[in-house]
Amino acid sequence: MSWREGIVYQVYPRSFQDSDGDGVGDLPGITARLDHLEWLGVDALWVSPFYPSPLADFGYDVSDYTDVDPMFGSLPDFDRLTAAAHARGLKVLVDLVACHTSIQHAWFRDHPEWYVWARGDRPPNNWTSAFGGPAWTRFDDERWYLHSFYPEQPDLDWRNPEVVAAMQEVVRFWVARGADGFRLDAIDRLAKDPQMRDDPPSEEPFGLPLLDHERGRDFRHSRNAAWIGEALGAIREAAGDALLIGEVYLPAHKHAPYLEHLDRAFVFELIQSPWEPGALRHAVAAGAAVEGRSGPGATWALSNHDFGRFSARFGRRNERAAALLLMTLPGTACIYQGDEIGQGIGPGGDPPYDRVGRDVFRHPMQWDRTPGGGFSVSRPWLPVVDPAARNVADQREDPGSLLSFWRELIALRKGLGPGFRMLDGDPGVIAYERGNVRVAINAGDAPVAVPDGEVVLATAPAAAALAPGDAALVKPA
Ligand code: NOJ
């Protein structure tokens, strides 16, 4: 199996490993912990942004695309990380934030024409920011600028060929430095209606279970415009054969135009799904149906730094069954740091650093049972939650731990053949064929029979029935 269909491990650099004692994780910290990733058996790491940034959105507001924020290290630190990862057979994906820059990026000052503007007394249309409120902020007496996210993140105008060329340079820069691919941030927001028409009202949801402030509107003009392929084609041209995984915040059945140029897109149906058989089956079927440029088009994730921790969303009882699900789906699978030991959601930040309340998913990695979790020798930027209850060192020693179970699954995934087919059956069960094995996941509330055949791996010791929250992988007789 190519690494492209393997496992990407998401590192949130602020919270992975602090190497210089300032309470914030950094690139040398990641390098120092690569042993964990190699031991786990993943194929690649995606590192969330480490660019210079005023940190209005923790690095997703970039003020220089071709450097490293001193808080996270330096360009030589990136080179050392990449070299060390490659020496261990791990690929490195960089987070490309192409939709917007920081308002403090020199481009905003030196090339205002690279951004999206409107003139007048009021905003030109009803477009909204992903975080709520208008997507327009007044710049001076005459002008408004567009921001799909925070006001500190003005949107670039991808209709301007100079913007396209500048971002192509960025892509080439990281490829030349050894990046093997990119996660493309907020890529469905890149292309907007050039006429800037209002988004019409709609009773139908736009697609995904929407955020409350996104109900009642069809976002056809403020994002996902038909010309997206032009922009993506330019990114592909600069990226060559690098793996491109899009954060396409649309239902999977709308991913096709993106996947003409990208290899994969995240399946948000799964990241947002509750532990409920209908929703899970819908998510799996939706993502499995998508074809990417270099194989199955899905990148599956259970958690990330925006949408929470799967152990909290699904409940501890279902943790192992969910891991078995993730590791047997077709396409690329993504594990968010800490999920392998079942890190839960922690208390909110103090002070709350992130204005949309996402800090609870970003607590430091718990490496050992010391009070600081082995993350930092000083006070971490967010408290470490429960290192005595769950940490890498203890779980590594325990063959019955969640971490050991993930590791077994990861090894097993490498041997799964291609091919995927959903199977009918009990309404509480998500059942499918993957290559030459069958998977059954009991997300219902009654026991069900284990499929016939040799049980290769199961969440509970061999039994005649799968209890709710259990799952099994079976080689049919
Ligand atoms: C998606 C990122 O995952 C999120 O953290 C960020 O706030 C937005 N894109 C804007 O860049």
C-alpha cells in the first residue's frame, strides 16, 4: 500500500512537545518525538501552521509564508525535522493557508490589490464569516475588506494572477525544502462569486450539519464558486506530485471538482458524526464513493483541532470500535495527536486564547505520568489534563492499552487489500468488506452476531456476539 493511502498523523505544534522550556511546543520538539510516530507505524505527519504569525488564529493567520515563527524554531529546524522524518521513512505535510493571510502580512500593505475589497456605506452583500458575523470589515471611510474567518485574516483575491503566482512560489519553496505534500486549509473558500451576489436564503441545509449561525442560507456565492478548478490547477502545477489533501468543508458528494486536482479531501460527515449507526453509515458511504486524483478520494479523521476529540464525542465505550473503523476505511486516514491514547477534551483555556472555544481540543500531549505530562519543563500554554490517567509511556508498556490497540490496527491496515463495499444487515451495525476482510461495527444498542470466519482483530475477547460498542475484523471462511 502506498503511503498516500496510509496514515497521516496530525501534529498541532503548540501542543506536541516543548523543547526550549517556554511552555509552547516547537519544531525541535516534534523532531525529538519522531520515535513515537515511527513506533506507532504511521506513514506521514501533517504539521499545523508554524509560520510567523501574530497568532490571532494560532498560526492560521500567516504573516510570512516562507519562514518559521521564532516561537516554533527556524528554517534549519524545519530542515532537521524533515531530514529526521525521512530517515525514519516518514513523509511530511505542510499546512498551506491559501485563502487568507494575516492582516499583518506585508502583502496587505504592499499589494492591497491582492485582496478582496468593496466600497460604500455598508457591506456589499450578506456574506458571513465562518465564526459568525459579517465577512466584511471596514478598512477606512470608503473601503471594506473581505474575511471568511477572523477580521485579522483578510481573504486573498485568487482572481488576481499575481496572487496565484505568489502562492505557487510558496508551494515550490516548501517542496524544495523537502515537504512531501500539503493540507490545504479552507480550500472551499478560495473561489467566490466575482459579482459578489448575496447568498440566497434556503430551508435546505447547505450540506453538512451546519454551525448554528450558518442555518437558513445557501452559501453558493460566498464560497465554492465554479471557477475553483483554475486555482487548484495552479496549486497542483506548483506542487508537482506532492500529496494534496483539501480541507473542503462541503459534503463529500460535492468534492468531485476539487478532486480533479487534489488527491484527497477530508470527509466532514465523519468528523461531525455522532456515535449513531445511521449517521456513521451515511458518513462511510459518502466518503467511500469519492474518487481522488491518485486513488480513493477520502481522507478520514475522527478528530482534529477544530471539531473536537472523538473519545468525547463517541464516548469511551466506543473508542476502540471507532479506531477499528478509521483504520479500515479506503483512502487516507488521519489520526489527531493524542487520540491514540484517548486524550479527552480538557477544560477551557485560562484565559480563553481561542475566541471560538476550540482550546479544549488542543491541550498538550501527555507523554508520561509526571504532572507536566513530559510536554514542557515549565508552565504549558494550556494545562496538561490528566497525564496520570493516560499517557504514552504507560500505555506503551501495556499490551491491553488503547495505544497498543491502535498500533495493532495500524500494522494490520498495511496488509488490507484494495476494494471496499458496504454490506446490508442489522440496522445497528456498520458492515463492509475491505479487500479480503469483513468489518462489523456495532453502533446499535443490542448485541449482534459476529460475522462468520476467522476473527483477526476485535475490540473484545472472542465471543459469539458483538456487544454494543464492539467491533470485529473477520477473514471470511
Ligand atoms: C481551518 C483551520 O483548521 C482552522 O483552525 C482555522 O481557524 C480556519 N481554517 C481558518 O484558517
